[in-house]
Amino acid sequence: MKAILALSDGTIFEGEHFGASGETSGEVVFNTSMTGYQEVLTDPSYKSQIVTMTYPLIGNYGCNDIDIESAKPQVEGFVVREYSSRHSNWRSSGSLDDYFKKHGVIGIQDIDTRALTRRLRVHGVMNGVLSTEDLLPESLVAKARAWPGLVGADLAGQVTCSGSYSWSDPGTALGEQPEAIPEPRFRVIAMDFGVKYNILRQLTRHGCEVQVVSAHTSADDILAANPDGIFLSNGPGDPEPVDYAVETIRQLVGKKPMFGICLGHQLLGLAFGGKSFKLKFGHRGANQPVKRLDTGQVEITSQNHGFCVDIESLPKSVEVTHINLNDQTLEGIRHTEYPIFSVQYHPEASPGPHDASYLFEKFTDLMKGA
């Protein structure tokens, strides 16, 4: 079946459809990871986005019920150079095509993803429409231009949990035997702005008893639980509309040790008085170089974000700890007075390298010290 991807600048890509049929809108972005497409698909940080994979062959190892970061795919659509209809992996339980049909995700293949990626790098990410139904280019471009975009939209409120729940699964790394759950040493409240499962697994592996709460949970309710620490999760989109969470975080500053990742990092920066801005084409992939300023060490990191905190807007009480070596944007901060720190990238390595896994130990050390 024919499918068309139309961008808001009038560019048209014609290809072949796989997965579900229909029509979807979103911000068209690209991810440079070579593996881990199922983790990418289920990352809530991709809410309202049509994801293009730069690696040319996707679907060759199928899908399973283990390599997921949330209960269902979160992307609005999926763009690949070549979809492999034959999958082969001992862990596979089905094809990517079947997975998409089950969850209603539209895929398009056989387009020039290099040309699409270069266009997004030069002109910036842009709105798009992916359709197997309306095949009129002029109509699709008009729909893409009419789509409101991510700026000003509270996407965290759409992907957060509906109620509090506990997490105790440490997970199992590939090739490992299932791990016994370590004896919890710390009680952690995790504010869910679109949290990935592997972050919760890492917290559990580091001896944390994790209680996940909605993004709308008040500071009073969090403090009433008397946790040893507070974790601020990743999540999608623009941090500024999530003002209710910024106010909650502001009330929690100085009360408990805090650790933020991705959107949690951005919300913490806003709570400190900083400002955020939209990146031209964002950071999405598993090979982003980040410099750790206290040691000079360069970490290769996994990232997925389209907004960033402005370094110049931060107060003197906030110290910059990490910098992105590609564009010198902010990748990490810590408070000079309180036991609080955050990073823009994803240290839980799902998918990606393990260079930054020490940050979970840093969080437990802060709770131990407190």
C-alpha cells in the first residue's frame, strides 16, 4: 500500500506502508541509534512525534515483550529506509509489522531517509503528516501546516500515570540470569512525566524502593510520604507548559535529595529560575558526546530531547556540571547548597552506552549522606 509523508515546508516523500493504516500528525524528528528501535518506539518522550531512523535496516530482529520502555508505542508514526519483513532473533515474539498493527502505529518505508534527515538538520524539525488514506500532496501539506506543534503543549500531563504505583522489578540484562531484588535501603518518590521502565529498573537495582506518582501530585503529598529522595523523570515536549510541576519542584527544593533526568532536568532548571528554548533539530540517538566538567572525562550518552535549559539564565547557586560537545548546550547541573543534581541525557542506557550509570550511585550517596 502506498503511503505519503508530507512536511510543513511542502516537501513530499512517497513510500510503502507497513503496520497500521490511516493518518497521523506529529513533529518529524530523526534518531541516529543503530539498534534499539523497540525502546525508541515505546519511549514516552516521543509523544506527538513521527520518528525517522537513520540506520537503514529496521525490523530485522522483530519485537518482544521485554525491550519496552512503557506499556505501548508512544510515537505517532515511524519512518525507515527499509523494513525487514523477515525477523530473526531468539528473543523475538513477533514482527514489527504485527506490533504496529496491534497498537495502531503507521510505518512508511522505501523513502530516502538520508535526504529527510539532512533536510531536518538544515531547516530544523518540522510538522508533518503521514497518511495511507489521503494521498493528495497539497491536502497533506495543508494539514501539516495546520497542526499546532509541540511548543506550548503539556504532553507530560498526557503520558503521566493515572494513579500511584510501586515498582520493584530490577530487570535482567541480556545474557544475565534474573537478578534477586536487592534489599531496599532507600525510599524514593518518582514523579512521572513520562518515565521509562529502565530508569525504574536502575533505581531498584541500586537499592531503592520506588513509588511512582503522577506529575500532578502536590509537594505536600510527596513530603507526607517522607521519602529519602525524590526523582524527576524524563518526558516529552516543552517544559514551560508543565508549570504545575515546576511549582511543585520549587516547593520541594531543599527538603529532600533530588535527581532529575531529561524533562525532569529541564523542570528543575525552570524551578531554579532558568529559562528553556527549543533546539533546531534536537538530540536523539545513542552516541552524543558529553563532557563531565569536574573530571574532563567525555561520556558517550543516549539522548532524546528537543528543548534545552539556557545556561545564561541559571542563578549563581546552580553549577553547570556537563556540556554537550557537539553544540555546547547544557547537559547537567547541581545545586551548590542543596543535594540536588540533574542531567539532560539518559544514563539508564536503553538503548545506548553505560558511561553514565554512575549517576544512580551518586543519587544513593546523596540519600545516604542526608
